[in-house]
Amino acid sequence: MGDEHALIQTIDLTRYYGQHKAVEGLNFSVYGGEIFGFLGPNGAGKTTTMKMIVGLLRPTRGQAFVASHDVVREPVAAKSVIGYVPEEPHLYTKLSGREFLRFVGDLYNMPAEKVNRRADELLRLFDLDEAADSLIDSYSHGMRQKTAIAAALMHDPRVLVLDEPTSGLDPRSARLIKDILRQMAGRGTAVFLSTHIMEIAERMCDRIGIINAGQLVAIGTMDELRAMSAGQASLEDIFLSLTGGAEYAEIAEVLQ
């Protein structure tokens, strides 16, 4: 059984593709009320880890628990408390935004009255109410991203897993997403997100985990990460020093 106080917990979480170790031996916990940032270079294993946590990939070894439910052994119970937004969400573009949110509510067996009320609340919250009855086909990238996140929130999940949630968003939409995620954490939700934008991670996240070549190389608050990295001031510097990118920073400095 996992740590009953953690809403996400991984124990020796490992995934191989053939002989390739995509993720190996991950051990970490994420608690209700915190935003946990998951950083790493391209191909480091971030998306693979997220897919194992939400039950889309089976671990080669180890376990993932969500709200104390083993994701492999208790998939329905685990998934019922998860909201998940992949990097490239799949939306049914021949539905309107309102129809899509109602469809998602029905998937979670929400009462019809609650589905309608929740859909209306989220459409307003995400500034989608004016386009609510237009086909998603006509939505911009930012509107589609907001629709995907709204759908993940339909059933008021205890755990929210988001892969690059602000990717491609304009500053206003990105700020809205950040504010909503902070509100969710304030209500006790565990928010687990990946991002390539260091400023977002540094300003938003309560704790940060850094993965490199499939292994967790650091985890902690910004102050804890600074202490691990000889007092490096910025998250970007810490990230580069821990993932072998420091030489690129030096080259950039020389070229300035």
C-alpha cells in the first residue's frame, strides 16, 4: 500500500522499451495542496512517467499510487480521481465546447444536473462561454487547450496531471491557467505538471523534480535545489548544471 498521506506516490517506477530504459527507479510523492513541477530535457522520461501515473502505460517494474490506489491493480478507482491533460489533447472537434464537457461529465457518471451546472461554471471560468456552442473545430489552439483543461476539471479531481499545460498559449491565457491551478491546489488538489518554461516552474511550483535520462536527479523546493547546486540562483542554472547543459550556457555567455 502506498503512503496514505500522498495523493501521488511512485515506488521504483520503471519503464523499458525493449532494451531502452525510458524511466528507471523513480521514487517520489506529491501531496494535496501542492503544485509539483516535473522538469527534464526532451526525451528524459517526463511523458512516460505521467502516462504510468495516469494508467495509460504499464510499468515494467515498480508501482504508482494515486490517492492510495495502485494504478495497475485498481485502475477504475485511481482514474476516477485523476484529471489528465496530455501535451496534445484529443478533442472531439465536431462537438461544441459545451457538448464536449457534458460528454466528459457523463463518462464520469456525474448526475445530469451537476454536469450542466459544472460545464457552465467552467466555460465561464475559462472565458469560453461566448464560444460554448460553436464547434471545437473552429477553436484556436489556446481555446482548445483551455477546453481540454476544463474537461479535466469536470469531475473535480483530487489529482491533476498536466503535460505542458501552457504550451502555445498567449500571456493572458497562460496567466489564467496558472491562477486556476493555484486555486485548485488551494482547495487540496495535488497538481503535477511538466513544463519547459523555467520561469513558470520557478514562480508557480511549491516543489520541483528534475529527471534526466530516465532518472530523478533532484527534488525539492527552490531553496533546497539551490543548496544542492552550490547556490545557483536561477532554476535555469540549476537545471543546466544537473542535466549536463552547463556547457551550452557557457557558450551562450561567450557569444553575448
